[in-house]
Amino acid sequence: MYFGVYLLIVTFVFGAAAMSASALAVTAMFPGTLPLWAWAVLHGIFGFAVCAFGRYKLFERVMEVFVGVMFLTVVGLAIFLTPNLGELAIGTVIPRIPEGSLIYALAIIGGVGGTFTLASYPYWVRERGWSRPAWIPTMRIDIGAGYLVTGIFMVAMLVIGAELLFASGEGIDGESGLVALADPISARFGGVASWLFLVGFWAAATSSIVGAWNGGAYLFADFVRTLKDVPDERADEYLSETSFWFRAFLVWITFPPMLLLTLDQPMFLVITYAALGAFFMPFLAITLLWLLNSNRVAREHRNNLLTNVFLAVCVFLFLVVGVNELVGAF
């Protein structure tokens, strides 16, 4: 039940946050065309249409295009900015969090690699037909490559923010927030580079819409199936793009969150969602510690010692951070 309640809460916020992020990029590219809320609504409907009426192959192709565009444009720009590689390496190995920045650290964890969409992967490999134990090595390589690309993209975005925002004392806020990044890029590399960055940002945000809409729908449909104690043999009745519960979730993540767009605080929504998303990490770590050390999993596929240590450290860090914040509050 914890997961079901958490999923509904976090996706309500995420729906508005993801739509707002995509709208920020389009508003910066085409100022004065449509208000931000209108662009956000259009992107939400786009995600709904792809996931509700398309099939997995269409979803996969759309995601491939978005990921390719965002990786090439954003990572390419980060390389052109020629960051200090020594400081970058030190910061990667020994993370440092400035005082008062915990919420932003959680936002990076939750927004980049620690959200509920992590649990969507089994449904996607199921659609690909990777259903036998022989596919497990392939899945590990696939996940490893995905996290490598995600890590490189995250570092590239941090480099861009540090080089173009921190150095100038600017910040991202409100509807025109991305202009604070796009203008310095244009001044240094020209208008084409500025547009490429905005296209890359848009691709990243819109890929999050399509990916989370699809993955969250699978999770919710399977959650309902589990509550109703429907056997695995009938799983296809629920884990299908045409199932009632799959499409019911798509309605939930698309249309009710549009109410939050009236707050007119796109960056606040993004940071709030990402911080909420980070709280999925300890839940997932505890689940993996329990499940992948149990008799339900063949011995050769259970966690090794190193994996258990990493998962335990993850849980421990979140507990320490949580207790520290509670103590500091009083």
C-alpha cells in the first residue's frame, strides 16, 4: 500500500513538473507564441497520446530519438565549455553539499537516477521478450550502459549550470528562466548553439514525460493486479497499453496535475517533484535487499556481498540525512 499511495502522490506532482519543464524550453525557443501553461498542456496530451494509443515499439522509437538528441546536444555543449576536469573529478569522487543545499541534492538524486521509473524496467524488458534467466547478463549490460549515459548527461548539465549560471551569479526562475542559460550560450558560441541547447533540454524533459507516463502506467496496473491477487497467467489483462488500469493511470498523471500549472511556478514544481522522487531510493534499496537475498531468486542471481553493501549504504545515508534534518529543525 505504501508504494501505491506514494506512486499516486509523486506522479501527481511529477505530471505538472514534467509538463512545465518541456514548456520552459519551448517558451524560450518561441517567446510570445503561447503562454507556458498552454505549452505544458500540449506536452501532457502528447505524452498521453503516445502511451495510450501507441504500442511499445512506438514508445521505444520515440525514446531513442529523444535520448539521442538530448545526449548529443547537451554533452556536446558541455565539452565546448571546457570545464576544469580536475575539480570535476574531485567533485565526482568526493561529493560536497554546501550548507542549505540538501533539497537540491535530493532533487538531483530523485530527478536523475532515483525515481519510481527505476521500477519500470522489468515491464519494458518484458515487452522486448527478455523473459528468461539467460537474458539477465544482457539486462545488466543494458542497465549499466543506461546509467553510464545518464551519469554523463547529468554531469554535462551540472557543468553547463556551473559555467554559465554560477560564474555569472544568475539563476533559473519563472517562465523565462532558461533564457539565463540560453543568452550566455548565444553570446559565447552563437545563436545556433543556444538553440541546440534548448532543443536538448526540451528532448530531455519530453523524454521524461513519455518514459514516466508509460512506466508509471505499467507500475500502477501491476499494483492493482497484485492487490486483486490476479495470477501471473492473467497478467496480460492488466499489463497492456489497452487495459483499463493502464489508461486510467495515464489520465491521472496527465489531467489532474494540470491544476498545479495555475501556480505559475515551474521550477518550484520541478524541484519539489525531484526531491519527492529521491525518497523512492531507500524504499527500492530495502526491497532489493529483501527480495534478492531470498529463496524466491535462484542462488546464482542473488545479490553478492558488494551489492548488499552498496544497498545498505544507500539506506543508511538516507536515514542519516533524515535524522540530521529532523534534529536541525528542532
